[in-house]
Amino acid sequence: MKKERKAPIFITKLSKLVKRIPPNHFKKQEFQDLLRNHSSGFKGEQSLEYFYRYLPKDILYLHGLRILDGEYFFQMDTLLITPSFITILEIKYMAGHLYFEDQFFQFIRTYAEKEEAFPNPIDQVSRQKIHLSRVLEQHKMNILPIETLVVMTHPAAIIEAASGYQEANEKVIKSSSLQQKYETLLQKYPNEVITQKQVKKLARLLLKLSSSYDPDICELFQVNKNELSKGVFCPTCPHSIMNYTWGKWHCSTCNTSSKTAHIEALQDYALLISNHISNYEFAWYLNLQSSNQAYHLLRSLNLPSTGTNRSRLYNLTPLLEKTT
């Protein structure tokens, strides 16, 4: 049983921001790097799906939980819940030589002749265990032992740990070792502590406590929303802006035409600017020649609205259900 893994809304918003930030913006490269890092992490989580098929069918998987403990949120990549134990997976998708050293408990990557230090994922997942234990105790459901694993999912990763770093040797694995490690844990915890029904009850609790990280991304990164590029991007050559004539959007660069290209532009607006839009804002944002064009395009979308005449606001939220 699995909670469906979807791309986090933060990644979706960040990708929209990268698309709408002008090429010469001084933060463009920063946002591109951030998007690449977050997308890489999500790709690593997705790649692990292949290896879940070799685990027992009755395991319950929860992905991307973000739960409040006291004043702060903690987040877990994946949680495996069984009647015998819980396992928190911290998933990393990193190529290169990955070295865990135990004198300063550092995680060091050497890649393309460059050496970098990163937060130690063993420590990260250990802190997640502390937070999860506290939350379960608060809800009187701290009856299952909690294990932690760091899973390196990049096929080109070379993993090494200092000879005396026992915790790294025990807790850091590659994707292909997940089944073997699970069987080891099953031997460690052979007895069922709760029933399958209680497993589902625990999962419902955690899902109820979880909330997505969904910030106003322009505010978060101090981007003026007026700086964002306006218009309908061509679906064929994405850097070109389309013009609306004779009931269709046309690209003068590649001659692509579309009746619905404005929907994605409105999704961008909803994710970056506001999930409500007026007729005037619609015309301004899509570079339309007249408010009459805006009115007919908006009406054709059958969006819920509030207000009347010039004060009417259209709710763009239904369009986000079409976001992939």
C-alpha cells in the first residue's frame, strides 16, 4: 500500500519561476541550480520505486511527509511502516565518490575533480527519528521501533566510509541493497507489534499531520512579481511568446498554433502571482489587445468567479488540477 508520490509543489513552483524569470535576471542561475538540486533529489526518490517491488506487499509506504514538532517542521523522504517496525529512508541521488568520515562526522563528495562537504545524511535521518518519536509519543502511538537508513540511488555513486565509522557501515546502502537490508531488519524484529489495521490507522494519523511546503515563492526569494515575463509561451519553442489572433495563439518563430496555450500561462500565474485574476489582469498578463478578448477567453474556461462586472475575480485553482 502506498501514498502516491507526486512532485512537491515547491519544485513545481520553482520550475515556473525559472521559466518566467528573464534570462538576464541576476538570480536566474541561482534558481536554475536550486531547481536542478531539488529535481535531482526527487528523481532519486522515484528511482527507488523499482526496488520496492522486491519487498513484501504488505508494507505501507508514505512519501514526503512534513510534520510539525513543537515550533518546527521536519520532513522525511520515505517512511516504511510494517506491523513490526518503522524505517525512515533518507534518499540521496548523488554521483561521484561519497565519503563518510567519523572524526568530524562529515559527508564529502568528490566529483569532476571538485571536493565538496555536505550535511551528513546519517545525522539528518537520526534527527528525523527523534522528531518522529516525539510526535508518535504525543499521540500515544510510539509502540513500534524506528530504524533509519540512508539510500544512495545514483548508479554512478561510489560509497566509502572511514574504517571505524560503524554507523555508516550499517545505515548507508545503495538502492540494490534495500531488499537485503530489509530482511536483516526483519530478522532483528521478527514479532509483529501491531495489526495491519493499526498500521493503516498510524498512516492516516501521519498523513493528517503532514502538510506540504507551499510558500509564496516570489516572496520567499524576494522576487518582484512585476519582474516576471508575461505572455503565452510557445509549447514548441518555449522561449517564444505567442500572439492571439483569429481565435488562436500563433508563434511567429515556428508557426505553431494553439487554442489552449493560455491555460499553462494561467497555471504559471496561479502558482507565482495569485490564484485569482480579473479581466484586466488577464488581458495585461497575456498581452491581449482588448479586454473583450480577455472576457471571452475567461468565460470559455468556465472558472468559478466572485463579484460582478469590473470587480469580478476568476478562481484559477481548477486549472492547477491539470498541472503535470
